[in-house]
Amino acid sequence: MDIDMKNEMKLWMMKAGALSLLLLTLPCLRAKAQEPAAAPDSTVAAAQTPPDRGFDAGRYSMQKRYRPANAREFVSERFQDNIFLSGALGGYYSFRGNYGSGTQLFLSAGKWFNAFNAARLSLGLGGYTDNYDAMRVSDVGLKATYLFNATGYLGGYNPERFAHIWPLAGIGVGFLSREGNSGVYLSMHLGFNASFRVGGRFSLFVEPVYDVATDALSTKRDNNWREYVSALNVKVGVTYDFFNDNIDARSLAPRMYWFGSLGGQVQNSSLVQQGGNALKTIRGALNAGAGFECLDWLDFRASLFGSTDLWDGDTSVMQKYAIYGGVRAEALFDLLVARDSDGAKKFGVGVLVGPEFGYMYKMDEDVAIKGLYAGLTAGLHIRYRIGGSPFCIYVEPRTSIVPYSGYTDNYTTINDFRNYYDTLLNLCIGVEYRR
């Protein structure tokens, strides 16, 4: 019995000792847990850090502190600083059949008040056809426009940048007149200006604008109960800037070249095809102008053109000639270029696209269709440089879309005209002189 009691006492003493040891160890474990973790090795941390992928503008919602710094300081010390003058030709395309397309000339003056905000005042002169009774409408108007330098705001102010996008909005007032009727209209417009600096203070621009205006002629007729009209205006022009300081004044002369071509033209129309032989309706086409290399893959060209064809394949009664002439402003995008050992362009294939402003005259048995138009032209440009000379031979297949207003098949004294367009196809072979 004594031995059993001694063994039991030893067991209780061992349990008490273990419990005491555990109670003494807990505070140490708690203190260890509260100690800050040791700093990781710098090499390991660097390996685990994701790479810097640069500035992500989409994460910062155009906040001022995250915008790139301006490449140049905006300087405005005198009133004439940062004034700009512009001239442009435009096309007017109504969204309602009551009116035909037309042409417009714009003269503008504006000023940048800071790096991102400008105001512009424009005078517009033009006209279009009232299809209601085939009368010509003259349009004279003033427009006040606000422009925002979106490219400079997002990318930093830099007037030497090649391309700029300027959203715009404004209001206008104008005067419409035609035989027996006239009136004043109010308008609003919204669009953007895409400007390309081609050298020094000169820029070329394209400006599509959506216009909504009161119909100043609707009060004396009943074919426009809404008493408003909407239209698309597309302008192409040149701007001269009066900066306070000089910017990179790259001369255009070393990059300019001259070209001229001759060829033939045919209309792609059902009347030509019904004649049975479209080849007999082909007549001549010519084109001459100047261009310059703006970028290695981009040229701008301006040219004069003239062309003629037979627009009706049935020549049993009379040969119905169509004559076109005017100016083109085109961009040439090089898609494929082969160079010689000196790095000069030896062979190239490019795409042409741009507006076409001209005058058309179409002969008919009863009355001629004639007037100004604003159309679109596009084509291919394939050229080959002759040896090491400055001369290139090129082939240019192209198409032109020519909108106009003409008589309906069964016209009356009301709704005499409707909107049509000619699709012209021509192929020319020409020569370029490049320095």
C-alpha cells in the first residue's frame, strides 16, 4: 500500500510540473507572436514586385495631377498671340430629300486663350437645290464655335505635334434666299476638327460637323411641317497660326513633288450598261497637281482635274455627254514600299482618298443638268521610280461619287427634283517628279 501511494504521489507531481512549465511558456509564445515580422530579403521582394507597365490613363479619369506634362509652355503676351486664320471648302448633305447637296466656302478667324480652349468665328458662303420646286437656294451665315484641345489635354500641350483632335460645338445665324422667298435661320452644330501640322505654322484639317437649323423657307410652303433641317457638313481646309514664339518651321519645298496624268473615264450606271457596250461610252480624263511627303508613309496632294464620258449607252438619238471639272484634296497612304540601296523609294502601292469639289454639266434631250457639287474620290496609286532619276511612272485607277439633284421620271410643278449621284470610274497613267 505504501508503495502504491508513493507511485501515485509521483504521478501527481509530474502532472503539476508539466502544468507549471506550460503556464510559464505561454507568455513567451504570446510575446513572440506580437513581434513584427522580419523584413523580407530585398532580392526576393524585387523578384515578387510586378513590373511597371507605365501610365494607364484609364485608371485616373483625366485627373489633372496625372496628365502628362506640357512639352512647351503656352505663351500669350499680346492679343495677336495664338490667333489663327483658316480657309476651307465644304460639302452640305441634307438628311431629308427636300434638299439637294451643296457646296460651301468658309473663312474663319479664331484665338487660343490658353493651351486647351479656343473660340472661332466663321463666315460661310454657299448654296444648294430646293428639290421641292427645283430652285437654287443661296446661303450666307455666321457661326461662333468653341474648340477644345483634347489631344493636348490628354498628351500634354505641344503645338509641334503632327496630329491634333479638337472637339467643337457652337451656334450660328444665317440668311437664305431664293426666287420669291427668303428668311433668317438659327443653327447649332457639333463635331470635331482633325488637324495635321505639315510645316511651320501651316496645318491641314478635316472637319465633319452635324448641323441642326430652323428652316427659313418652310413658312411659305407645306412640305416641311417640322420647320427644321439637319445636315452633315464636311470641310477640308488650311490653317495659319500666329504663335508667340517660333516652332519647328520645316520647309515644304524639299518634300514637294509634281505630277500629271492622262486616261479614260466611264460611268458605272444602269443606263450605260443597257446600251450593250460600255466601252463606247469611254471618254477622256486628265489630272495635274502637287503633293508633299508629310510622313514616310503619308502624302498630301492637291490637284486640278477634268473628265468627260457618255452617261447614256443609247446613242441612237444623241450622244449625251457628261463633263466634270474641279479640284481634289487627297491623302495618299503607302501600303507597300520597296527601296533601293540608297534608301530611296523605288516601288510603292498606296491608297488615295479625299474630297472632290467641282462643276458638272450633263446634256439631255430637254434640259441640261448642271451645277456645283461636293463629292468623294478614292483609288489606288502604283508607282515605279525610273533608275536613279527623280521621275516616277504611276498608274491610278480611281472612282468618284458625284451627288446632284435632277428631274424625276414623272415630274410635276411640285417635287420636281430628287437626289441622285454618278459613280465615275477612270484609269490614268502619269508621271511624278520627285526631288
